Amino acid sequence: MSTLSIVIPAYNEGPTIHRILNKVKAVVLADGMKKEVVIVNDCSKDNTEEAILSYKAANPDLPISYYKHEVNQGKGAALHTGIKQATGDYVIIQDADLEYDPEEYNILLKPLLSGFADVVYGSRFIGGKPHRILFFWHSIGNRWLTTASNMFTNLNLTDMETCYKVFRREMIQSLKLEEKRFGFEPEVTAKISRIPKVRIYEVGISYYGRTYEEGKKIGMKDAFRALYCIIKYNLFK
């Protein structure tokens, strides 16, 4: 029986992290697949640690491994820690906020379990799933970055910046990842695209975006960093 490792980077998500964990717990995975939750607290300044440990104690039937950084390093660094600690057959990235819906894990897993894919990206820009209407320039920036990434990788992704990415564990753990903040997305895309004969699929997902008042953290400087990473990890291999 296979296992899905769900890697959750968390920074100042104390008030809501129990809600995403409830959603993760409620999901029944296809083919009887088991779940392994790997949470990495990136030196939060709120009660994130207390909330996670309390939830773990109250829900012993959900396997949760908890790790924390003593110094804030960024989302990418938290993902590096979580990916390294994952032991499942497949690894999915799950933000600790409520923008992405764990009920869609089986949609993402289907190409992998059917034997067609090694990596699956969840796109917010294809399919008929619900999408919250928010920032025009964010969507334009996302499409520009995806197009720039595609030009170098020769992929035809529609949403390179998506959180939802599922990998065969041995494949993602074979990569030497460096980016400690939001540059993780273009870096992992560039490096995964160079694995010989890798099979990458894309499926439509829903998106329940947050405003900055609700806790959204990514900003304009992260977009420029993403463009820098696209050039760096594609041109300077």
C-alpha cells in the first residue's frame, strides 16, 4: 500500500492551521493510499507551534511529523526540510493557508497512480473549478513568469507558480534545491524538467485565494526573484 507525504510549510498560521489539517485528515485517498503529514514551522512568531502540537495530540490517527527552524529562513527552506524528511511514495506540497483544497488530492494523484506521470502540477488556469477573483496584476505576472519559464524548459505549463505539485519521492529528493524563499517554484520546475524522460502532467484545480489582510505573503519583490531564478536555473545549470 502506497503513502502520500503531505509537506506543509507554516509561518504564522496559528489561527487557521487546524482548519487545513482537518481538511487533510478528512480526505480519503484513492486505492487505499495512506497519508503522512510533514509540517515545518519556519520560526513563526505567533502560536503556530502550540496549535500544531495541540492538533497532533488530539488527532493521533493522523500521522504528523513536526519540525521547526530556529531562525526564519523562508518557504523554500521549509520545503527543503519537509521534502528531505518525507518517506512516502509520493510527495505533495500543501500551503498551510486555505487557498488550495485537499479534497483535490485524488485529481492530482490520478495520472501518477495510472502510471502515466512522474510529476503533476495543479493549474489554477484550466478546468471548471471555482476560483476566487482577486488581483489582476498578480494573474498577469503569474502568466508572464510561466511563459518565461516555458521558454527555457520547453514545457507548456499554464501555472508554473502553483502550490500544488506532486512528485515521485525519489525524484524530488534527487534534486539539489537551493532557493529559500518563493524562488522554489521556478527552480524546481527548471530542475525537474531536465530529468531524462520525466513525464509531467497538469490538471485543473480550484483556488480560494487570500487578500493581504487575510494573510497573503507573496509580493512584487518575489516576482522579480522568480524571474531571476528562471534565468539562473535554466541558463546557468
